[in-house]
Amino acid sequence: MLEYDLPTPCLVLDGAMVRQNVERLAAYAASHGISVRPHTKTHKSVELARLQLAAGAGGLTVAKVGEAYALASAFDARPADIFMAYPAVDRHRTTRLAELARSASVQVAVDTEASLCAIGEAALAAGTTIGLLVDLDVGMGRTGVPTGQALVDLAHCVERTGGVRLDGIFFYPGQIWSLPQDQAVALAAVASKLQEAIDLFDRHGLCRTRVSGGSTPTAYQSHLVPQMTEIRPGTYIYNDMNTVRAGFCTLEQCAATIICTVVSNAVSNQIILDGGSKTFTSDRCVPAPESGHGHIVEYPDATITKLSEEHGQVDVSRCQRRPHVGERVSVIPNHICPCINLQDAVWWRESGVIRRVTIDARGELS
């Protein structure tokens, strides 16, 4: 199939750049003795998970149980090793996790006694064991207990609960969006808080085999948190305008673009794309919220100003050359992860060949 024959809007992956992004992180992590457990919420694809595992990933991270089931086959002949970096409390999640643990190594992040008890109860009923990493808030303010002592108290609770096993410490430095060269102070604060918790763990003889953290913005500064044993970046595999405008990658390292067709230019200084909020989501760019809803590669002076469900309104008043009706343009979205989840399949372009790649965990939200 020729790219111009693809129905728009469609999401196209530059296969060579995807491979470069995966291999670059794998090489960095190996050079610092850090394991990579990529977050698959970005791609939701068995094929892409296989690519990451082949590059040396120690396991996979998911956000939801449905993703875990959809992506377990990526491990092929070896047992699946999946970490759910999300609280599990309701019976649907805990039961399915316990059942998956019959055939896979399953671990979950917890920050409440209610969660670990629910997981333990489900595991006991299924006759399985689930590994738990206790969640320490290092500044994000979203999940995680606030102090090392609270983390130790939660870890002791894990040890007293049947069906679960204490595997270590979980954290997420998602609040750090400064330029890579400016992250040292913020990451030093994270490292300090982790060390306090680790010292308490050691004093109490608690397991900290895994200290799991990391993010795409901090991925290549992970060595500044020496306590960390594994990192869980997700967006790095494709990149997007968040990572470009924040200084974490270049435009050329963005492997995912959304191809749209210009369907109208009836309004002065404006064109309409056939992709709206059902294609791009409504996410603003984190480091540049006034930059619009993505970057049009062929027309960098254009701004996607407004999205409705099926329409993308683009201000072209600053463009010396303007798109014509029927023309196709390439858009790098602000946040690639939710865009992927809006697609049943994407198109892989490499060596002159375009082929369809299924989004296996598309819509798996529970």
C-alpha cells in the first residue's frame, strides 16, 4: 500500500526511528547497570513490546489489567513478567491479576492497606502469589505515601498479608520537567528521599530488591538516582511535542505522526483538518500550553487552535505558503499516548514498505 492511499486521519510510525529510540535507551541503561521495564501504555502493541524485550527490557509495565492480558503474549516462549504501576482495589482488577499470576510473574504498586489486602485476598482465592512494590511519593503528589516511615509501615503490612510478597519500592518523578541539564538538583532530592526510605528498610530487614522509578523526561539522567534499579519510561519509544518542546528529544526523533487531509479553507486565514479531538485528544502541550494541539511538520508556522470531534481548526495567517484543499499534512501530536489509544491500528513505514500494526490493548481501561 502507498502512503497516499491510507485513509485519513491515520497514525504512521517511522519504523527506523522507533528502533533507534528503543536501542538508544537500551544502550544508555546497560551502560549504567539499570534495567528497563518500559511502560506499554504508550504503544499498547504486542509487536512493539516484543521489540523492546528483544532490546533487553527486563519485563513490561502496564497501567491496567486489560493491558497486561493483551500484552502477555509478547514474551513468547518465556513466562510473562508484568508490573502494573497502578492501584488495584476493585474485585474485577484483583481477581484478574490473581488469575494471570497462574501463568506469569505479576507485580503491582500499592500505597494503601486496602489495596494490598484486596490483592492478597484475590491471590489466596486463586492459589497464587503477587509481588508488591510499595509506593513512595517523591514530589508528584498523585499516589504514594508521603514518608519513609509510612512506607515501612505499609511494607510491614505486606509482610503480614497472605497471597502477596514484598518486592521493593516504587516511585514516579513525574513532576520533573526541567531541561535535562537542569535536572540534577531535583533528582538529588528524589535520591535523598529514596535513601532515607532505603535506610529504614534495611534497618527493619525489609526487601528492596527492586527500586522502580523513572520517566521519559528523566530517562537519560537516571544515573543521578543511584538507588534506582529499573526505569519505566513509555513515551520515549515514539516521542511527541511534549518531549520536543521540553528539550528531551528533537523533532527528528519523533517516530509517530498523524496524517490528515485538508478538507476546507472557506474561512479566511484558516484551514480545517479531518482530525479533531477523536484523533488528537484535547491535551495541551505541557511545556508550551499556548502552542496549539500539535505541530504540522510541513507548515511549522501554522497553529492548530481548536479541536471539535472531527474538525481541526488551523490558523495559517503566519504561513507564507498555505496548504490547499485535498493536501495531506503530517502532525506530531502533543501527547502520543492517548492518541494511540484512539486507534484500532497504526501504519508502520520502513524501507519503502507500509504495513498495518494492531493496537492490541486499545480501549483496555480497566
